[in-house]
Amino acid sequence: MNDTTEHIGRNRVLTGDTPTGRLHLGHWVGSIEQRVAMQDDYDCFFLLANMHAFTTRADKPDDIRRDTIEIVKDWLAAGIDPARSTIVLQTEVPAIAELSWYFSMLIPFNRVMRNPTLKTEIETKGLGDKYSFGFPMYAVGQCADILAFRPEYVPVGEDQVAHIEMCREVARRFDQIYCGVDPHAEDEQYESQGGTFPIPKALVGRVGRLLGTDGSNKMSKSLNNAIFLSDSPKQVKKKVNSMYPGQSREPDQPGDPEINPVFQYADVFIKDKEFVAELRERYRAGDNLGDGHVKAHVIEAINELLEPMRRRRAEFEGPSGDDAVIEIIRDGTARANETAERTLHDAKQAMRLDFGERTLRWK
Ligand code: TRP
């Protein structure tokens, strides 16, 4: 095992997505944008949480495989660059599965079941009391996803903060029990006090909650109110134009931009902030500004953002595109395993499980 392929001296970032479908603008402003921007300054690992996809869709292996490849295309289109960052396939990093077991013993069962993100998911996905044992287990698995890479930051959407908090608890507990770190130590001191794990921090993107095109709910694939990163210019236009502006008015009548969801998009996607302030003013004053006009500016801004993504995505179309994606996954996962195996080695040493050495072969 060696660390020569790592970008020595740079702090690490790890985050991931469960491959469940295409990424949309809510994902972009909630987290992806930030990940893309961090690639120059951090040693970034982006995890495909394909094992987690099985927690609710164990009977759909073909769909999960397809979604896994598609989400990589979304990432590449969005600007995640495999030359600078490492794309990791969760199911081929055995250290994650092993660490999950050890971590599951450091956290009370009831603490996991009280995790608000899990509870919300059980509700919104209508899982009732029929969910698999593996479903709540994924939250423990997520601690292992993160800690296997010992990152400083975990850029995620707002909904994931509860999971990162659990991960921080697990890391503290491990370091206290197995590495003798003082329970009163500050989070920043855990590594210097000999802890195996740092206490990673969540980083939430610039918009926690982007409205969907229905104007009332958070943008979400399942609510049918999403603008996808892969949408065509025509689809973007159609979706934005279908939005209800929250009120009925004529261009020369005063309006309230604050109850018009199109203005959230204007704020988020139009770069020229003075221009948006001006639009708001004119809308309020009823200064000959129709809703179609505001929408046209929003459509233009969104398409400007998506255009380079469409170009990059086009490079990965068809079966040869799938092959190229699989090559990227293989290459990244090989590098990721070097880091994760080193972590597992250190963790087992701390746990007095150092009975021998083991290496991983990867093809
Ligand atoms: N649970 C996350 C989601 O559904 C995906 C995920 C899996 C993740 N492992 C992770 C996110 C590790 C951050 C870090 O969005």
C-alpha cells in the first residue's frame, strides 16, 4: 500500500450521491456547484452510493446499474473532472463495508432510528414499517463512506446534515475508545491527539431549498417539478413558462415579486444582481414588466448555465460513452481503495485487530 498517487498536502473532501435518477437544478445549487469549485483546492472524492440504492430497490439491479452510469454522466457534464478528482464506486471499496460493521457498534440502535433524515425519508417514500433492515443501516454505512477517506469537508445538501452529524459522533467515539483521545478535546484536536479519524464538517451549498416549477414544493424528481441538468433548451423554456407567478396581474399593474417563485430562480441563476434588483423594482411598480418577460430572462440564464453541461454530456453519448464512464469509475475506484485500505488498516490497528497484513487486488 502506498500513498504516492494522492495529492500530498491538500486537504480532502468526500461526498456522494445515491444513484436514483437524474440530477436537477436543486442538486446543482444545493451542493454540486460547490463540489465543482472545490476541485482545485482539495483532494476530492466523489462517491457513487450504489449500495445504498439497494436499500429500497433491491429488486431492481438493472435500474441501479443504469442510474449509476447516468449519474456519472451528470457529474461529468456538471464539471466534475476525473483528472483532478476521484470517482469512487461504493460497492468496490470493501473497507467501507467492513468499517460499517465496526461503526454500527459505536452508535445506539435508537439513535440511528431517531435520525431525522431517515424518518423523513420513511415518510416521503411511503416505506411504512416494511423497510428493509438495510435501510436504516445505510446511515451507519454513510459514516463509513465518509470516514474511510478521512476528509476535512463533506459538501452536501441541507437534507444530509443529520447524517454528517451522526458521522461526527461516530468518529469522536472511535477516537475516544480506541485511540485514547480525551472526550473533552475540541473537534480540531482529535487527530493531533492520536485519533484515527478527523471530525469532518458538513458544507451546505448556497441555496438550501430551491423551489420546484410548481412554485410550492422543494424541487424533487418524484414531485415532477424538476428542471434537470440534462434538459434541452426547449424543455427548460416549457417548464419555466408553465410556472404560476403566484398572482394574476397585467404588466402595468403592481406585483409582489416575493410571492412569485420565478424570482427565486432570477436571484439564483441570473448573475447580474443589479439587473435582478431592477427587475424586482419594475415588477413592484407595475412598470410595464410582464411575467413572460421575467421568465424569458430566467430561461436565458438557466440555459446559459446548462449549455456547457450539454456539450460535455454529448461526449459520453451511446454505448462507447458508457464504456468511457466505466473506465473512469474503475480508475477512480482503484485509487480510492489505496486511501480506504490505509484507513482500514489504521482503524483495525487501533482496535487491536492487527493480526496480519492484507492487500487488495483490483482489476
Ligand atoms: N445519502 C446521500 C444522499 O442520498 C448520499 C451519500 C452516500 C453520501 N454516502 C455519502 C453523501 C457520503 C455524503 C457523504 O444524497
